Amino acid sequence: MRRFSWFNATSIALGFAFLYIPILLLVIYSFNESKLVTVWGGWSTKWYSSLLQNEGLLSAAWVTLRVAVVSSTLATILGTLAAIVLVRIGRFPGRTLFSGLIFAPLVMPEVITGLSLLLLFVAMNVDRGFWTVVIAHATFSMCFAAVVVQARLYDFDKSVEEAAMDLGAPPVKTFLQVTLPIIAPSVISAWLLSFTLSLDDLVIASFATGPGATTLPMKIYSQVRLGVTPEINAVSTIMIGLVTIGVIFASYTTKRASARQEREMKAVDAGAK
Amino acid sequence: MSETQALGASPTATPGAGPTRATVRTPAPQSGFAPWKDPSKSPIVRFENIVKRFGDFVAVKECTLDIYEREFFALLGPSGCGKTTLLRMLAGFEKPTSGRILVAGEDITELAPYERPVNMMFQSYALFPHMTVEQNIGFGLKQEGMPKDAIAARVEEAMAMLELSRFGKRKPHQLSGGQQQRVALARAIAKKPRIVLLDEPLGALDKRLRQQAQFELMRIQETTGTTFIIVTHDQEEAMTVSSRIAVMDHGQFMQVATPGDIYEAPNSRYVANFIGDVNLFEGKVVRVADGFVEIDWGPGLARFKSVAPEGCVADQQIWLALRPEKVRIAFEKPSEASNAVPGKVVDVGYLGSISHYHVELANGQRVRALRANSARTVARTINWEDSVWLEWPPETGIVLTR
């Protein structure tokens, strides 16, 4: 390992400061005693306890959680299926177009995704609410799930599936007994990623939502327009914590799975030598 | 190997050429086993005019082949010759472009892999990484819906046969390559299929382990009485294990015969070259008389005499194939010899049990000769730059027309 030169140390400090000082400030102010957000009045956790009495925020948090669980499950199932088609079926007419269509929402501006979904829901005359938000979230996080699962499938030995079929397992059984258990870590991390994406989405949710289905980010945003309260800081801190845990856990499962795979490969190589 | 003696006076039985050189030149492992010669036997596998195209590439061209029950059949050829494609079509992973595949008289061409009475051992072993050795071996039985205790008994039996009993609770990544290979084999035989397919089963093992595994394969094949079909690019492996070999090139069978016939009576230069070492002399037939052929292989060179193949005519272009171990090398010109050529030694390789000689003839062609070092001390050893005579009887060269 090379030691940091002063130049490297400065650039990394600047980079991290740029990224994290605002967040750090928010976290610190959530422990502020004072009612005024910008004036420091000493340490306190009273905003966290008053948060528990704020029913509006709590119900919004509950909606968010439910939306996140349902939509990320949906997105993971759809994303996994799409990834399997893209990796397994190989070349078919329109494959490039198909994969392009799946990954386009990755770079699509959220406002446009949200607006188009809103137009669809209006055109279909659907009552907007919980389920429309779920569908909207599943739509945009599905492509992230597909990317994660696809990466795992690319280095998946296809002959393992062939072996299962050869031993008498029809395709569905092969998928459930062999393929799915092997790609499970990437499916889990796809779910966690979709979950976090859904948890902190504001733009798409505001387009797709209706009465009675206000998510936490929407609630926060609308309250902030009336002025930032320390309660908002507290709830944001909790969200940051949740998202951080989710992301760390997702990358941990992926890393552990790939490390294990590498170990297995090494064991095979060493055995063959 | 008692079968070797059955060859009798065959000059191939080089004395003392045991452990260092592994080229086994025995005929079918079970002597007398030759169902392909018996017209009353019907084949267990029949490939009927099989063609397989991948886009413009023709992987298999019009192949017809019969394989019989209890055979250990080898598909041998260089990579890309279509041997694996043929095997995968039998397993059901590829559909032939045209033609039919029959197993025990029944057309299985349209059946899915999981409906076929064959099991395959994969080159990469394809073990299920998330299952223990026991679960891997029992997987196929579980699909059949066999009761749990019956599965356990069958798995136990397969593990005992392959000396895996100690490893039942391990996962594949906790096993050595040799052990993984045995698990893969155990899994392929656990369902007691009529036909076991082996796709380069020993390719990942080192040489020593591979030879051991070859004999294990033969033992399993014999004790289970199953038909084995092996795909390999290793000619030694094919010679060692199989009852018959199909030598393939560019999607076609070049020759289908017993290892002994493939080695001693190749039907083409390709086969002669692919199996073992061979010297080839290009020449023209001068005349055919009394079952022998006189070969002119260059102006001013003594003509060769060899046993004439069927349908050989004068002026035909032919090749004389000569195995190095059948060429005798001496200092003096042999007095009574149908074929004798002088030359100069350019290379000597001493391997202990045998020595290799590279001899350059007057026309610049190099001939390889092989001699068993049967005596411990020799009055005069053949060395670099020595002038020598090469000699062989007319029965040992093979005249090839293609």
C-alpha cells in the first residue's frame, strides 16, 4: 500500500466533504434542542420522540414501507425474468432493441417516466393511490434489478442447468431447484436495491399517487415548503440510516457471493491440478 | 492385461514398454465381444442420416452410426469435428437439422432432455454447487419421485462404487478435482440409465490421475453393464477405454472400428496420423501381383513392396503408412529384405525402455524409428550422424489410397 501524499489526502477530503457535509449537518441538527432549525441549542433527542406522536409522518412512513416491499418484490420478479431471457435465449430477432427497452428507464429523466405513467393511469381511468405508486416504482426499479441479476447470470455455467434437465427435471423444476438457489444472492441484492430506490423516490411517486397514498418523501417535501422543522431532520436521519443499511447489505451479499464463487473456482482449479 | 497375449506374434507387443509409454494397443477389452459383427443384434443407439447445421456452419454431415448394448464407444476427433454436437443431440440439448436418433428402436429425436433414457457426465462436471454430494447424486432419483429411503440406498451404492462414501455431506467446492469427477460420474450412473454419455470426462485431470480414472471408467462400465459413449480428443484415452472408436473430422466419420483395427489398419492418412505416430511415403503403384504391390516413391529410389489393399491398380497414387515401432534399424544392409533404405541418423531420443530415432533419407524425407532397449548393454549404440539401414517386411506397411 502506498501512503497518501498530501495532494491525495486533500482531494479525498474535499471530495468527501462535498458529498457528506450537508448530510452530516442534517444528522447533527436532528439532535438539536432548539426549535429553530438553524440555531444550535444543545443536544437532545426530543424530536425523535415527538416524531412518534406525529401521525401524518408515521402513516406516510408506513405507506412508503408497504410500497417499497411490494414494488421491489414485483420489480425483482420481473427483472429476474427479463435478465434470464436476455442471457439465456442468446440471439433472437430484436434482442438489442429488447435489452435497450429494458435498460432505457435507467437513463430516462424521472419527470418523464412519472409523467408518462400519470398519462397512462389517467387514460386507463384508474383510481390513483397505493397500487399506482407500486406499479410506477416497480417499473423503474425493475431495470436495476435486471442489471444486477444479469451480471450474475453471465458467469453462470449453463451446463449446470443442462445437467438438471438431463437428470429428469423439466424446465420449471430446473429453475426452482437449481438456477434460483444459485443466483439467489444476486436476486436478494436486486430486491434490496429496488427497495432502497422505492424508499427514497419523490418525483415518480408524486406523479403516480392519489389521495390517501402519500409517501414519506412526499410528506417531507410538502412540509419543507412550509418551513423546515427539526422533526423533518429526525425523520430524514432515520431514512438515511435505513438506506445506508440497505445499500451496505446489498453490496455485502453480492460481494460475499462472488467471493464464494471465486473460492469455489479456485478449489476446482486446485483439485484439477 | 492378459488380452495383450491374444495378439500372439504381433510385433506391437514391445517388451518392456510398460509404464513409460501408455499407448495401449489392445483390441476390444472383452475379447470375443463384437455385437457389431452379429447381424442378429439390434443396436441400442442408432444415428440415422444425422445432419446438424448452425447457420452456415455444418457441424455434422450425414452421419449414420450404430452403437450396441454394453459397448464402450468413443467419438474421437480434434475440437470442432462435431463429436460433442453428436453427443449433445443424443442427450437432447441440440436438435438435428435432419435425420433421426433411435434408442432401442424408439425414435427419440423429438423428446426433451428430461424425457430421454440417457444421462450425461459433463466436461465441467456441472455439479450443483448448493447441494451436498449426496443431494447431487440423488437429484435424478428425486425427479423420478422415488421414495426417500430408496434414494438413500441407491446413492449409498453409487458412492460406494466410486469410493465417495466419506464425502457424502460435503459440498462440491470442498472436494478435489478427482473427487468432483467421481461425483459427476456417480450422478450420471445413479439413475441406472441404459446409456451414459461422457463429454471429455477426464479432460480436467492431470495425466497420472487421468490414467487411473480411465481404468475406473472401464471398471464401472463393466460392473454396471451400461452402454458408455465417450467424447474425447485424446487418442490414448480412446484406445484405452473403448470397444470401438469412431474417428471424426469435419463432421464426418473417417473410420469406425476397434482400437486395434484403427491402429493397425487405418483406412486413410487422416486416421493413421491421428492415432499414434506414423511415417508416410507418397508414391505410385507400379504393379500389383500375388497380393503385393510395388511402389515407386521417387526416381532412383529402391521400390517398396507391400501388401496390396483391395481395388488397387497400377499408376494409382497411394501413401505407404509405416508405424515407427515396425521399422527395424541396423548398421548393416539387411541381406534378405523386401524394403530397405539407407539413411543418416539426425536425432536420437533415449526414453529408457525405448529409443526414438529420426533418420534422414537420401531424398531428404525423415523417418521415425522406434527400438525397444531389450538388452542392458549394446556393443555399439546408434548415434547422431551414423549411417544406418531401415528395413521392414511387406506385411507391416499399410497402403492407403486416401
